[in-house]
Amino acid sequence: MSDTERVVVWTLVALAAVAAVGLLFLGPVGWVSAAAVVVATVVLADFSGLFEDERRRERRNCGQCGAPNPVDSERCKHCEAALAVQ
């Protein structure tokens, strides 16, 4: 496991602990907050490429916003701008 993956895993563990505390002690407000933290963490981990397989790792950046996109995409998944044909 690389250092980056280790940091992501421990960040997820820490955020799960925060979510557990929210579920146990804060009531409905804590439940919603904990769910938001978990969802945000998973989205950020997915954006970082942690959950991607090898064939999806090939990326090209959008010329307009700079977001990474799969090579075969015609439009940017972030800003919907048309991607230049390579």
C-alpha cells in the first residue's frame, strides 16, 4: 500500500469515527452531519482516483476547467465543455 493510499484509508477511518460520534450523541442533526461527512469523503476519494481500475486511469484534462476526464469522453464531467479530439 502506498503512502497516499495509507493516508486516504486512515482519513476514512477517522471520518467514520467522527460519524459514529455524531450518530451516538448528536441526534438527528448529528445523523445528517455524519452522513454529509461520509458522502463528501467518498466523493473526494473517488475524485482522487482511489477507486478506479487500471483502464479508467487514462485521463485527459479539460481545457476549460482543468478537471480530469476519461480519454474517451466527449464532454467534461465537471463543466460540460466539449473536449478537444486527440
